Amino acid sequence: MTITEPPTPQAEPVLRSAYQQSIAEYWNREKDPVNIKLGEVDGLYHHHYGIGDYSPDVLTMPAAERDSAIIAEMHRLETAQADVLLEHLGAIDAADRVLDAGSGRGGTSFMVNQRFGCQVDGVSISESQVNFANTQAAQRGVGKQVRFHFRNMLDTGFDAGSVRAIWTNETTMYVDLQQLYSEFARLLQHGGRYVCITGCYNDLTGGRSRAVSQIDQHYICNIHPRSEYFKAMAANGLAPIAVTDLTAATIPYWELRERSSVATGIEKAFLTAYREGSFHYLLIAADRI
Ligand code: GPP
Ligand code: MG
């Protein structure tokens, strides 16, 4: 009797569902001035929001300077948000490897590499974002240290125990948290740190408010309730060490954004959701135990 080898299993496709394909299409097409013009301020392209007070002077500047001053101020607040995320990553050595899960155009990855000198891998299901971010890495001269991959954060293919830290900067609303944290638990070294900044809805107010549903619809995402984060972390060996409610700190960013030339129309929904208490802007840092 001859034993035939089973055929080599085909590598799983990066995009696993019609839903993931629609998200990839959205981000492959996205060239919104609210992200591009802000990124052009200093070459750090973010895909997250801002925190901290803005300088009221930008609103009373002469018309010719006003618009670019507001854009620079919004960019400063977005970079301040990423700085807070970095402060929660713990001790990272230059020899460490870290993962940006949902890396967008690379802004947070470059800041982490600049601060810690470590190797950063970013994953995104948008090939346009991956190409954009890799071009940025080459231009910045950090192409050997900061690499972006067309991979799915639910199944990165990276080795178990290979990363010291992982962060998700406003990306978890696109995925199932149990699946995500099961993958993170596999990737993180014992004692490795996970930092999440997210918008989540308030379990206490009972389900998704109208404003939260509008945000979901705008970005084709599924905002999770606050409680879901802690359940999924606990179930996957991630023990929270810090939880910071950034809601009050992000409201000025949205107020400024609403008055800017790059407003996208979603500003009112964020302001309503935050002010009525149906939605929180949360940072959670957790250790892999
Ligand atoms: C995108 O940032 C962030 C999301 C799509 C996730 C939604 C976030 C929540 C907190 C619910 P972006 O910078 O690409 O968005 P925009 O184009 O609106 O600035
Ligand atoms: Mg943006």
C-alpha cells in the first residue's frame, strides 16, 4: 500500500470574510484630508484621535493662517494621544520586538521606534496602508527596524512568544475581541505588555446609543461594550494594570475638529456620545500573565 502525502495546505487568505474585505476596501480608498493634511505637518500620519486642550488662539487668527494653525493644533493633540500610549508600554529595550496591530499609515509605529530603538512590526489588512507606511519607513531611514505587513491581526503568523509589547490604537472595533486576545496571548512573552486605546460603549446606559450606532455606520465598525474588553482580556491571560478614562481629555479635540476645514461630518456623533455618557474613550494597559 502506498501512502500519499496530503496536499500542502494552502496558506489562509489575509481577508477571511466579506466583512473584512469591505473594511480593506474602505481603507484602501481612504485619502481624507483630516488624515493626510495633518500627517503633512511633520510626516507622522495618524489614524486616531487627539487628547488635551487646544490653544484657543488658533480660532482667532487671521483667516490666512487660521486653517493651517487649526490643522497643526489637531495634529499636536493626536501625537499627544500616541505619547500617552507610549508611556504605558513599559520598559522596552532596543533588542525587543513589538507589534502595532492595525498599523494604518504608521504614525504610532514610528514614534515607538524613535523612543525605544526597538524593532516594530505593523500589520494591516489594507495593502494601500501597508505600502504607504513602508514607503514612509524607507524615507525615514528606518526600513530595517520598522516593517509593515499585509496580515490579519487575528492571525499574524508571527512566532509564539516573539513580542515584548503589542498595542491597538483604535482598531479593536473591527474584530472579535476573544479571537484578537487569543492571538495576542500567543504572541506576547510572559510579562509582555498590551496597550489598548479604544472607544467603547457604556454598558450602564444599555446597549448602543443612536450616536454610537452612527459612529459604527460611518467607519463600518462594531464598537464593543466596555465590559467586553475586560472579559476577553481575563479569558486570555491579560491582566489589566492601568485603566484611564480619556473621555474628558478628547472632547476638546472634537470641538476643535468640528470647527475645522477638515471636519468629516462625524464630529457631532462623537460629541453627543461622549457628553451623554453613552461612550467612553479608554486606555487599558495589561500584562501577559
Ligand atoms: C480611525 O481614525 C479610527 C477608527 C476608524 C476607529 C473608530 C474609533 C473609535 C474610537 C470608535 P482616523 O484618523 O482614520 O479617522 P478620521 O478619518 O475620522 O480622522
Ligand atoms: Mg484621523
